[in-house]
Amino acid sequence: MDAQRVDMFIMTKAKYFEGHQIPVIRDRLLAMDDSHFLQIQTLNLKDPTTILIVSLVAGSFAVDRFMVGDTGLGIAKLLTCGGLGIWAIVDWFIIMGRAREVNAEQFFNSVALRPT
Amino acid sequence: MKSNIRIYWILAILSVAGYAWIGFHLLSNGVAETPLTVCLVKNATCIPCPSCGITRSLLLLISGNIQGAMLMNPLGCVVAFAMLIIPVWILSDVVTRKDTLARSFLWTENKIKTRKAIYIPLVALALLNWGWNILKEL
């Protein structure tokens, strides 16, 4: 893929991924065919800031965990009143990282399905 | 593999914390004037959360009052079932060096996430139960 396009993607989507994943993502995109750019561009990535706000407001109801796709842990968190309130507070600090991790998983799964 | 180990650790910690919490309540029974509430929602808004009453439901179950436990919060029976099954399942997986619990966990998670016929009734039940909790003023 065209380097300029890839850099534009990286600039606009950098906040959705961990910093250390960016070089790998860039390499993958560079090796990819141009025709898949639209599919990658329209991936349903979770905004870590939105998830953090949800976690702050409705963390005890585990809405943040359900949003990032951790349904099993979400049910556990919901049944334990947000892990007796402790898990809810811990999640304020780790949920953004988890959202970025889930985004990266989604990106790499989507890339793996396409021939380069 | 890494995420599988994570699932085991989280479930083990939750089970231990659950037993410790119930043990604490059994030991301190009658000592405290008012029961200890750590629920953020209830403390902040005075409205019970969907899982308020589970501790009381479990304590009723332990004392043999199944009907009282169901009336307090039906989710208590679900939690009791999970607390009985999960530690045994973790131990059997560790001993036999298999990952049946993690695979079942991920399979169930995937079914709940992707099947509308499963997650819509579950959400509806959880909301109904929450409404009942608020009406009961737990």
C-alpha cells in the first residue's frame, strides 16, 4: 500500500492502538494490497476515551466490559457489584489499555484474513 | 494460551474473594449494627444495583432457606452454583493439564455475544430483576 496513505491512517487512528503496536501495524499495511484499504479504514474500532467515560459512569454495571467485548468478565463484574467496587475502580485505570488491545486483535484478525 | 491463563487467574481470584466475602459475613454475623455495603451505586444513589442482595441471598441459602434466597435475589442461586462449580473445575483442569474451563468460557462468551436469541432474553431478565430489586428496596 502507498506509504502516504498508510501514514495518514496511522495519524488518524494512532489513539486506538498501543504505541508499541504502531510500527507493526504500519509494516502490515505497507505489505497489504490497496484494494483492502477501505475495509481496514471502516473497521469498528473502540474509542478508548469513550470506554473510559463509560467505565467512570457505569463501571459498576460492567457496561465498559460488555462494550469492549469481554462478555464473560462483564457478567462476573455485574454479579459482584463491580467486584465489590474494587474491580470497578481498577478498571478505570486498565480499561483504556484493554480497549486498545481489543482494537489491535480486531485489526490483526482482519489483516490475517486478507491475502497480502 | 496467554489469555487462557488469564481466565483461570481471574476466575480463581473471584472464587477466593467470593468465599472470603461470605466467610467474613458469616464470622461477623450480628457483630455489626448495620450490614456492610460496598456497592458504589447503592452508596452513591441509594438505589440498589442489579446485583444488590446477592450476599444476603447466599447467606440465606447457607442457612437452608432456599425460598428466601430466591425472593431476596434470584441471581444469588446462580452465583452459588458458579461458586460451587468453578473451583472444582479449575482444580480438575490443573490436575489433568487440560483447558476445558477456558474453552467453555470462551465458547459461552461467543454464543452470548453473537446470538440475539440468547442475549436479548438475558438482558431483559437482568433488567426485570433490577426493577424488582428497586421495588423491593433491597
